[in-house]
Amino acid sequence: MTAGRVDEICDLARAVIEAAAAVPANEIAGTAVEVACEDDPDVRTDEMPPGQMKVFVTWVEYEDGGPASRGEDITDFQLVFIVVEVCGEAGKVPNAWRRLRTKWVDACIVRALGDARESLGGAYAMRLDAVTFDLEEMAERKAFWSGVAITFRDIE
């Protein structure tokens, strides 16, 4: 596998997330979703308008997994998804507001990519490595900040 192939899979993952976000059951009223493949996203919550969710897709590493068969090789790689949105409501961030975004991450990233083998050009989610939530960002900056790391396997 080459870095070009990993970049291709990042682009395919972006498309899967965009498609999942467009499903009416996954839409969050008043929130527009923007998904971008970024190597080193510079997220400045103080410059983000409320109602704009940004999802950044990047790859962290890939490694040779050995031969799959005589003509095919296995490559395992990790993609990271960072989801950020600023809450525009006065006062403390409502628990219901945060819960909607957590549900969105589960539906549009974790489950959508876990079932996306055909959409990822044959690569598939091998394991969910981590889902994080930054409570400090929410308390101090009124921003939902979540990270998801997934290891994928590609056989070429």
C-alpha cells in the first residue's frame, strides 16, 4: 500500500460520512456538517460559528500486514476522525445538545464506516480503537469535541 492509497481511502471515508449525515434520521436541526480530509487540522473553536459541525479525516499510520494470498498483500492503517461544533446557547451546554452530537458520531462515523466495505474500495474496519470526548473543551469553550480512531484493513 502506498500513502496515495491511504489518501484515497480517507476521501472515500469522507464520502461515507457525508452520505450518512444526509440521512434524515441523522440530521441535527440547525447544524450544517462539513467534512474535510486534513493532514493537520487547525481547529480554532473561538473562530467557529455555532451550528457548523466540522469533521476532519486524517490517517495516522499504516503498516504491512503480510501476504493475503499469492498476489495480494494486507495493509492495516489507522484513520482518525475529529468532530467539532460550538454550542451557541447561553449558559452551560445542555446535556441534550451534547447527546445529539454523540449519537451523530456513533451513527455517521462508527456505524457508517463499520459497515462500509463496499464504499471504501474493499478496505474494511477491523476494529474501533478509541472514541474520545473532551469534557474540558465543552466546559471551557462550549464546544463538542470528539475523536474516533479506527483501524482498517486493505487487501491489494
